Amino acid sequence: MNSDNITNRDLLTALNTISGGRVPLSLAEMFSGENPFVVIKSSNIPGKAVMETPGLVFGQIDQPVRKLAVLMTLTESAIELAAATGVDAIVAHHPIADAANSGGVTLKNYLGLYRISAFELHEAFHGLHPGLAILHGHTAFKTEIAYGGIPGNIMYVGQALPEVRCLEDILLRLETLMGMDEDRKMLELEKDVRHCSAISETNVLAGAKIICGQSDSEVETILHIFPHTGFSPEHLAQAMREHPEIDTLLASISRVPDQHPLIDKAKEFGLNVIVGNSHSLEIYENGLPLAIALHKLLPQVEVVMFRERCTSTPLRQFGSTAIQNYADMIVEKYLINK
């Protein structure tokens, strides 16, 4: 089979193979109410709920796929990059919502303009592999993807790898695996090119760190959580009842601030507390394995990685002098002097 014969149907089948049958293959199956990975996510903010629909979100089922991009979160920048580089299909890890993930306009109009198909695979991908645990230095012997009955509230309990004896070993492991020195060098280059020493960047600022304990504090049994999924102090107490041998609380993807109820509860149990990779590095943790799996199943298709990079720059050092003058003119003429 050559690349001209690969279609969205083949890509959908590949995603279903990777997920072990979690992806609905038809609209009837999607909305049957029987697939636990078709789930509504809501904070009860009026009008802001979104339904996860693993699989094909937009595009014709027989549309050809010669080049696909794997990314974490679909944005208008990703759509433009896909169009500019000849991408036929985008596979996003995070759920896709109309307008929110397409620059404020409808997905149909934006993706349809460039004939780009879109797929998503979020909760249907979670729990399929132990990669997040391995990267952070432990082997999970217990995995929950809906702890406390909350969909997406992922929790691991794991045994530290033989080479991980203390908290410092976790930090050094992540430093090497995630190539953190490269991110620091990229930031310094950007500061130099833009003549601004005050630029910040997510990966450099949100690196792994120890919150409770010392660099040489011993690590044996790790409770690995993801705070943004709804993991609470009550969940921590429950996990400790189930596994009193836990000595280290590890938070990754999202952070646990230094002053947080989870930290207070961890201190009550005398736990080490460490934060690992931030959400911006999930493109390595989940995106890269997904992309390689797709390439192995569909070797005729070119696969590329789309990686986000987010920076912070002081207002008056952002952009060229000319664009600052433009913005000042717009503000004075149209926005505040009405």
C-alpha cells in the first residue's frame, strides 16, 4: 500500500489499535453512551463544557493522508503551520472544541479551508503505557485513571527504579531525558537576538524541583499524581490508607504550589514532595510515543511533531519599535479616547 492509498479510515483504525479498542469507529458508536472515553468535561462554567470524542473530529473518512502532525493542543498557529507544510491530518492529544481550538472561528470553516482533518485521543490514550512513571524514575504497580470516581484523575503508585535512590536522582534523570540544557540555551539565544534579558520560557521556569525533603532524601515507594485532574488532600489520605509504604509524593504535568493543601497533607504523613515535568513537556511523554506508534502502523505516511513554546516578555520590550508605534496609535485613536 502506497501513501496515496492511506486515508482517514486507516488512521482511525490505527488509533483504535493503539488504544486497544477505545476509539469509536462510527457516530452511532460514539454517542451510544457505552464508551467511557466519550466524556463531558465541565467546571460548571456556563457554556464552557466540552465533550471528548476520541477519533475523527473533522474530515471525510476516505480523505487521503500523506503527512500527519502530532501535537498536544490544537491552536490556530498549529492549523497555519499544518497548512504551510502540507499536513493532511492533525492528531491532537487534548480534546478539540469548536472555535476554542481554531482561532475563534468554526473548525469546519478553518480546517475545511485547508482540507485538514483533525483527530483527538485524550482519555482514550491515558493509562495505556507506563511512560510517565518510567521517565520520573519508578515502575508503577498500581494505575488509576479515574481515582475517586473522577474521570481523568490519574494516579500511579510505583517502586523506584534501582538507579533512583534519592530525590536528586529524579531531578538528574529528568534533566537528561528532557534535554533541559537545550531549552536553557534556546532561551539565552532568544534573549540575545531580541535584545531583552527579561524573557521567560515555560520549560526553563517550570522545571523539576524538590518541595519537601533534601536532595539525598531516600526514595522507595512513589505516589505519582497530576494535581490539575482533581487530586485532592482527601485522595492523598485515601491513597496512604491503601499504601502506607508510600514515602514520596511526586506531582507532574501540573504543579503543586509551595503553599497548597496537598503539601500540608503530605507533611502530615512525613512525605518527600517533588514536582517533575510540567504540562509543556507532555509532547515528549505522550506525544512522541503516539507519533512513533502511528508511524510504525502507517509507515507510508510522513509524521511530524508540532511542539508549543510559550514565552513571557515585558510589554514595552515586545516586538519592534515599529509595531509598538502601531499599537500606540491604535490605542490612542480607537480604544481609549472615544
